[in-house]
Amino acid sequence: MSADDKKPINQLKRTSISHKQYMTGMNSLSHHFLIPTTIHKSSRAASPYFLRANSPSTLRITSPSNPRATSSHDSQSIQNQTLEVLEWRALCNQLSPFASTTMGLSATKNAEIPVGNSPEESRNLLNETAAALAAMEIIESRRLGLSEIQDLSDIVERASTGQLLTVRELCTVRSSLMAATSTFQKLLEAANHDNRVTPLVHILKGCDFKETLKKKIGFCIDCNMSMILDRASEDLEIIRSERRRNMENLDSLLKQVSMRIYQAGGIDRPMITKRRSRMCVAIRATHKSLLPGGVVLSVSSSRATCFIEPKEAVELNNMEVRYSNSEKAEEMAILSILTSEVSNAQRDISHLLDRILELDIAFARASHAKWMNGVYPNVTSEHSKTLDLSSEDDESLAVDIDSAQHPLLLGSVLGSPKGRDIFPVPIDIKVESRAKVVVISGPNTGGKTALLKTLGLISLMSKSGMYLPAKNCPRLPWFDLILADIGDPQSLEQSLSTFSGHISRIRHILDIVSENSLVLLDEICSGTDPSEGVALATSILKYIKNRVNVAVVSTHYGDLSRLKDNESQFQNAAMEFSMETFQPTFRVLWGRTGASNALRVAKSIGFNRRILENAHKWTEKLNPEQEVERKGSLFQSLMEERNKLKLQATKTSAFHRDLMNLYHELEHESHDLEKRERALLKKETQNVQEDLNSAKSKLQKLVADFKSQLEIAQADQYNSLILKTEETVADIIESCCPKDLASVEEPYSDYSPQAGEKVVVIGLGGKLGTVVEEPGDDDETVLVQHGKIRVRIKRKDIKPLPRSTISQTSNRSKRQVNMKDLGSVLQMQSEPVRIQTSKNTLDLRGMRAEEAIRQLDMAIAGRDTGSILFIIHGMGTGVIKELVLERLSKHTRVSRYEQANPINHGCTVAYIK
């Protein structure tokens, strides 16, 4: 920032801002900021195909060119039923584990993922998924930083309604904006390395990352300490400086008074404390005359000790109260200005969050595709214009999908913790280019319904930019509407039978269907008289053949399969049935006609033989010519199957030949593998050496800074200075450690320490100690020395140093230092330094229970984050000790505590968080 940018927030205004001013004039104060306020409106509008919904039933998958699809309640109802039948929400939930942000998690849980409203938009979504896969090869998903971006919607909304944001909320805004900027920069670098990542860059391109807002918050607030800095405003700096000076005078005065009381025998030791928000001294009730004119603020529960504010300290305490109120008012004024800045940036932040959500879901789709080994689908714009309808080649297909698997069935197998290997049977979906209606026949439980659901669900997946669980390069048209009548729609409440429910759904489908729609009908016109059902079904199929893109229907009516004989827009398919096992194989035979095989299925499950014989006789009487036709079809099917097996054998031989050629190529390339390994090792060694040199220079500079600060620091600042230095050391070590290495805990359940060995003492907060005496065969304690103190510790409360750390210590000249192990040792030593002073000590001896608990709560509330508090309760009867331990175990600000031990006799140490 420039010199002008570093000016305090209210340089033009020397007086403090009142409560009324910062509550009513937030916008008028923005000109006091150190950085000029600019509001940049993003030129990129919200994505037209990014749809949000509260449930799958409100997810619009209609086309803008079909107004009928959105004008009717019934039409919306049939679309909702289609999504429910196809289990669209369950599929969206499959993406949830792959989302990195809370926004992405919520969107996938609520089925609010983007869906293309046109073929171009669906292709854009697919390209974003492909770009995310390419980016994952260059950038690890956890290094991209999406998980560090928080959902700022509630924070921005609160700011826009005039509610004052807290320091933590403002820091959340800044950190999220910084993470978004970092993500964009990483994508730019990846795009420069591989242009396949460019679609992801276009998502965030044009977004305003609010650099000015980030600088303002960073200048005014220390987000590491969660506090407003003195430099935020000139008034705040003056107020805090005067308050510190006044507090020093007050502390000096009270020390003199307390020492005078101690020398006169009025107290066992000098004691300065705070009562009723005012600083005072402790004195025996019998010696109150030593402080004439003093104000008694409180007395101990035993009435033996009084806490008196000397008359000389009254004015200084009054000044402390005034300075404290002024400081709070000035801090709230600064927060109000920053809140106003966030409110002004609401539009840009909301737009950025939408783009981040779109990016997160793109990466979730990519991870999902990688998880199920999906393939990129070729989405064609229209059924007829992209294909040559005059061709007689059977391979000219409108829908051509090899080995498709139902994504939910496949997901249940991939997500099984037991690692099941029973994968769903893959099916081929082959719809001819000239066909508009496909009639599927076959036995019950043969997979007709599963085929319909698989086709409908993968059509939705291709619209939403998801890869398909199939092989090769699947091709299918883009459908504006996907409508289905699958399952039993009977309803007692609406007085609908099975047949009435089916017909009601089909009527709604025919009302909203368009020429780009996919219609899925299961058991069309079933549940009524077969002759009337066949007639109605035939009429329906002939009606929709010129009004849809593709319609796939399943039936047990054999007459519907004969429609293909007279009209080329019909196509037949059959579910395969094994004549050997009398079981369906769940495979589709395209261009065939299948039979229900009801009698064979009944025989396979052990049905009554006499009944089956009578049924065969009736079948022969009703249709004697069908038996001969069925035998001929069976023979023809067997011959075609033999030809297919020959073809597969030829392909297998060619594949084996190609595989051997590849093997020989790899064997040839492996000769120079050792040379590559040496070059890689040399390069890695250079990188490690550079990291070590960098860490060494940083640590040297840190030590020099620490020495210079230690010389000018006061005694009460030692703890914070040492803690800050240790945190900096930990940051330096973490920056030098490899990010992708996971720590491996070495087992030590059967560990037996040896004399003179360095160990980690868990009972002393993870400190290092030296074993003085080995444990005996029946002894479960170990004598350990820490500094000048020797103490017996249970064997389970100690553990050895990491093996790699010990090896490096003894062979430092032969091996490079493993920075991760060094970081683990330093982390054990990064606890706050336990230097006991009068300011971090609370003496509860002689107090009643209620008074002790009240004093304990006040002391904890007044401590800074990361500090420690020494609580002296004595030994005595142990009542105060038990109350203190019970309170510390439940207090939200106490991270942990150490009870009185031979090191801390009669004193409990609490660590404040």
C-alpha cells in the first residue's frame, strides 16, 4: 500500500465516534478509510443453466421453447414424479462426498446442481467436468483451496440489514475472498500449463475478488489474534495509548499501597485484584484503618479479608472505565464501517459465491466420474439432423451406449465397505437412427424396468454435465423433457386403480411432450382386458411416434412387437432369457422379439406340475402356430450367438497381439529407468537443500528479532512473546515440510524404556524427559527426570521419540534432517511457557465456595486466548479444589488443565483457549 493508504481510518476526525454516529451513519463514515472505496460491478451475469431448487420436485428440466411444460400444475407434477421414479435426488447425493465447500455440499444434498437448458449448455457443463479432470492431474484437489472458502451469504445478508458484523465474521469474509483469489490464480497457472483447464478459468473470469475490501479488513484487524489493531484509526491509537499509561500509573500506585500494607502486617503477601470492574488491594478486615478513606468493594466469604479501593486510586479507576468505554465505542465504529463496506459489496460477493459453487460442483462431477470410471458422452443436438436417415447401415444409431450400468446400483457396490464384487449387469442401449418408438418385450424380472430407469437417469446425467458409467464413447440426443410412467400409480385417496393411474399419467405426458422429449412407459396399458389394452397401446404409440424424439416402452403384449413390420419408426428389443437355467440374463437383444416365458418361470420356481401341463395345452389350443415360430426363432438366435462368439475370439486374438507389442515397447523403455531415477533423486536433493537453507535463514532472522524484542519487553510480556516466536517457528517448519506426507504413529503399547533414553512424557503435557531408572518386571512406573525434577510416571503415560528423529540425531552428518519429525518435536514444546506471575495467578485460599467460583469465572474471562492461569486452592479439606476442578472441566474457554502434582503443589494450571 502507498503512504496515503496507510493513514489511520479517521485521520480527518480527531474526536471519538459516538454510539449514535456509528449506528446511524455507517455509510457516511466510509470516506475515513485508508483505501478509497470502489464498487466494481461484475459484467458476468448469473449462469442461465445454474438452477436452484428446494427439492427435486422443483428442479426445472424444461425447455424455454416449450411454454406448455411450465404453465400447468399437472405438467409439473408429472415431471416431479419422473424425477422421483428415476431417483434423481439419490444420484445428486452421490456427489455430496466429492464437494469441497459447504455450499456445494448443500446444493448436492438438495439436488440443486446445474442442469443444461440447451444442448450447448449441457456441453459446456461436460467441458467443465473434463477441465476439472485435467486440473486434478496438475493440482491436487486439497491444494486448490476450495475447502477454505466459506458460505458468506448469511454474513453479507446480516450486513445488508444493518446488523454489526463481529471481528470473526469480518475475518471470515477476508479469508474466503483470499482463498477465492488463490484458487483463481492456481487455475490460471494450470491453464497456462494445459489449455484443457481453460473452461474453469472462464467460470471465475470477470469476478470481482474485492481486493480493496480485503486490504481494509487486513489493515484494521489482526485475524490471527482476532483483534482490532491500533492503526485502524487515529482515535483508537490515542485511546489505547492513554489507557495503557493510566493503567501503568494505577498498577504502580496499587503495588506501593499493597507493599505498605504487607509491611504493616495487614496481609500475608501483597495482593492486587479486581472487584466490580475496579482495581483494588486485599487487606485484613482488622487492618482497614491502614487505608483511611478507601472504598470497600467486596469481602471474602469468611469476612476476614476486605478488598478496598484506595482513595488515591479512585480517579485512576474512573479514568480506566472511561477509557475502556471509549475504546469499545471506537472499535464498534470501525466495525460499523467495515460492515458497511461488506454490505456495499453484497452483489459482487454473491456473484462470486455462485461462481465458486459452480466450480466446486464441476470438481465434484469430475471426482464422481473418476470414482465410477465414467466416460465423456457425445450429446447430439437433434435426433434426425445429425444422422443420415437414408442410410441402410444398422450401425447408424441415435442412441449408442455400450455397457451402461445403473449409477445408483454401481455406486452401492463401489461404496460398500466389504468390497463386494457383484456389479450390476451392463446393458447395451442401441436405438436406430430412424426409430422413434422402441418396444421392449421379455419375461418378468428380466430387467425391462431397470433398462428404462438406466436410460432416463443417464440422460439426466448427460444434461447436467456428468460422465456416464459406460464404455467407449456413448452417444445420445439432448432431451428437453424426460417423462416416465414407471411403477404402480394406484391411489386409494384419488380412487385410482392401477390401470386408471397409468392412463392418467400417460394423458399428462401426451399433453406436455415435445419433439425433443424422451418418454419412458413401463408395462403400457397393463391392468385391463388384453384385447382392449393392446388396441389402446397401439393407438398411443402411433400417436406419439411423430411427436417425440425417442419413446421406449416395455410390454407383455406380443402384438405391439408386430408394429415394426409395417412402420420403420418402430424398433423391437427383447430381454434375453436363458433356456439352460430358465432365468433371465438381464441383457438386451436389440432388434429381437421376446416372450414372457411365464410357464418356464413358473416351472423354475416349483409351481404345480399338473397346473403347468394344463396351461401348456391351453397355449397350444389358443396359438398352435406360435410354438413352431418360437422354435425357429430360438434356432436363429443360437446361430447368431455362435457367430458373435467367433467374432469375439478374433477380437481377443488381435487384442493379445497389441498387448504383446505394448509389452515389448515398455521393456525397451525400462532400460533407461535407472538413469531417470538418479536424475530425479538429484533434483529432489537440490529442492530439499534449498528448503533447508531457506528455513535456516528464516530461523536466524527470527532468533535475532527475538533477542532484540526480549531486551525491550517487560516481564508480563514474556509469555506472549515466547508463544508468538514458537508459533512462527512452527509455521516455518510447516512451510518446509512436504504437504502430502502423513504422519505414522509408531506403536508403543509394549514399549520398555531404557535408562538414559529420551522419551515423551504425556503426563507433563508432552514434554521431553530422560529415563533415570528402568522399570522392573512387576513395576508399572518409570523414574523420569525433566529439568531438575525427578518424578515417577506410569509406563502408559510415556512414549518413545519418533524413530526417524532418533536416527537423525545420531547420524546428523550422514543424513539430511527430516523436517516433519523436527516439526513434531517442536510442536510438543509449543505449549505456553509456564512462568507464574502475579497477573496470571488466582489465590482462592480462605474464600467461601460461591466467592471462589465467582472469582474463578472472572479470572478466566479476563485471560487472553492461548494464555495460562495458575489457580492456588491449597490442600486443606479439598472442597475448593473439587469445585475448581469441576468448574474447569465444564468451562468452554478451558482447553485443558493440570491438577496439583509434586511439581504444582496445591495449584491447578488451566490452559485458556
